[in-house]
Amino acid sequence: MLKKNKSKQKDPNSVFEALSRSSDFINELSSSGGFLYRISFFRSLINGNLLHEQILPFIQQLHLTPTLEELKEHIPIEQAVITKDLQKVEEALHRGSIAVRIETDWGNTLLLPIEEKKGRQVGPPEIEFGIISAQEAFVEGLDTNLNLIRRRLPTPDLKVVEHTVGTLSQTKVAVVYIENIANPQNIETVLQRIQDVDYDQILDSNYLAQMLYDVSNTIFPLFLNTERPDRVSSGLTEGKIAIMVDGSPHTLLAPTILLEYFSTMEDYNMSWIAASSFRLLRIFAVIFSIFATPLYVAVLTFHYELIPKDLLETIVASRYLVPFPPIIEALFLEISIELLREAGSRLPAKVGQTLGIVGGIVIGQAAVAAGLTSNILLIIVALSALASFVTPIYKMGTTIRLLRFPFLFAAQVWGALGISLMGAFLLTHLMKLTSIG
């Protein structure tokens, strides 16, 4: 029995030899003061300056064979750990730690965390840009993002609970909330759902959001996705829960309501009259963006009697050379606008802006001149596209872009009745949606 148990034990040397198959893994045997020690690490993950300034000189100063405990006290590195757990050693090495073993105790390992943390500096927001608000945005580093939150909320009630998600990526996820303000049931729900996530890799907060939603079959975002620390701090003081993912510059806020997707942090820096007016303008722009083109198709297909006589003459004149029904010209322009948006967002910034402006003008004028569409519909589609950009939250803006197409097809089939039915279906769907229950 003893021999059988020994055969099952995992040899530490075999673990380090397996890691040595990677070219960037260093597994060196060295001597100092008459004793042998082995130092192992991933060259691409550690801070080389700390290795040569705060670890190797202190080891080389020793003249007698030390124990790992003595070595731990001698080296000025915080959070050093001694362990026999080989799985813990592997995880620590992959997170930027150095493993030190000595000849008198090869079974134990001293782990010294000296991770090289590389990433961009904190800069202004690129998506939720504001003129009279804070000019800081989250970056990819989780610790940096937590620092931005704690500087704004220096209270002991601010709690952070970390989990590791992803069987391969081993991504750190932080759940942030203010104790005694956030609903304990909501906190428990979020933590439980994160623990239940079983997926290979979590590379961004949006990966996680789709797994935490109450309803999966919806195009509406149920968590507010933001890159602004001030918005997150404000949400935490209102009892919301923030979900932050290491490697993602976006934070999830929940629970949320629909109207929060149409407000900005600048609204709180204005008078209530100006802020309310701008919010109403955004809501009107969203309604116009969804319904303008479908109403054009419905009126020209079924409801000519609703158009004033003078305006009807103008519309008939504009469509005199157009050989297609309204639905075809509307789809042609809507799809052209979406293609320009996608092309502009995938190209470098300067090229993308030029393509969007020049492409829109050239394609619009050429389509009217060729008789593929009327100039009135071109104006309506252009205004609808412009109105969809006023939504501060990008994911909600994407949802509004997609909503126009079901309304277009309903307008073609049933006219104003179809638009009414789709509107009723949309309102029913919205009322059924929940955010963390």
C-alpha cells in the first residue's frame, strides 16, 4: 500500500520540466554560499528589475544554508508564500510569481509575486465622452480600475469580492458594492450567478454579461455597460452593484431601468431644466429613429389620405423616377447606412471619419440621381441615423438600430396597424424584462 501511494505522488521536478517546454520559462539551478537553489519563472510575466535588485542580491548574500522561512524573511517581497501544493505553484507562476526551492527541502516552494503589470495609462473616455464632466476612463487593469473607484468613494462600506472565472483564462472578476446600501438579495444573486459560470475563457465584461442576464433572448442590454468611473461611483451610492473584469475597460452596473440608458453624467452638472430638456430630446430622437422610416413606408403604401395635398405633390414628384416600392428604397438606404457605420468603425479613426462623411454624401447623391430612391426618404433616413447617435450607452444605440428593421417589414405588410402591433409587442417585451430580478 505504501508503495502504491508513493507512485501516485506527483514529482515536483516533473512539473517544472513540463513548464520548461515553453521557451520563455526559466528553470535555473544556481549556488550561493555553498548551498544549491533552483529558481523558476516565466520571463515574459515577471518584473526583471525586481528580480535583479530585490531577490538575487539577497539570496547571494547568504553564506549558510537557510530554510525557506529564513529566506522568506530575508527577501523584501510582500505576499511571499511557502507551499507544497503543486497546482498552486503552477497558478502562481502563470500569474507572474517566481518559485524558489533549496536543496535541503525540494518538496516546498517559496513563491514571490513580482508580476510585470503592463497596460495603458488612464485617459479620457472614448465612447461616453463628456465636455463638462470628469475626463477619466477605466483601463484594462483591474487594480487600476478599483483605484479609480476607491478614490471617489473613500468609505469602509465599499466592499470588493473577487472570483476567478474561466477554466482556461482564469480571469479575475470583482463584484463591488456599498454595504448597507446595496440590496443583500441582489448581491447574493450576482455572486451566485458568477460562481455558476462554466466557460473556457472570459476575455471581457460583455462575455460575462450575457451569462448573467435574467433573460437571454433579448436584444436589450439588461446591465448598464460604462467606461466612466464617475458613473459607476454614482451608481454604487444608489445601491447598484458593479461587476469589473480584469482585462476589460468596461464595467457592468446592475440593476438598471430603461431611462438610465438615456442619461449622462453631464446632466448632473447642469440645471434641472436643461438636464430634463436634453433627456426628453434624447427620448424623442430615439422614437423618431425607430418610427420615421416605417411611417414613410406605411403612409406611401397604404395611407395616402393622411398626407396633405401640397406635400403629396412633392412626394409624388420626388418618386417620379423611382421604379421600386417604398420598402425597397427604404431597405436600400438603411442597409447602406449600416454598411457605412460598420466600415467606419473598423477602419483607423481618421480614415473612418472621412469614409463616413464622403461615403454618405456620394452614395446619397448618386442614389437620388440614379433614380434608386427619393430625396425625401434620403433626408428621413439620414435624420434617423443621426438621431440614433444621441444615445449615451453604445449597446442601447445598437439595439435601436436593429429595431427599425422589424418595424419596416411590419409597415410594409400591415401599414399603420403593423407599426401599432410591433409597438405593442415591444412594450410588452420591455415590461417583461428584469435586471437581477
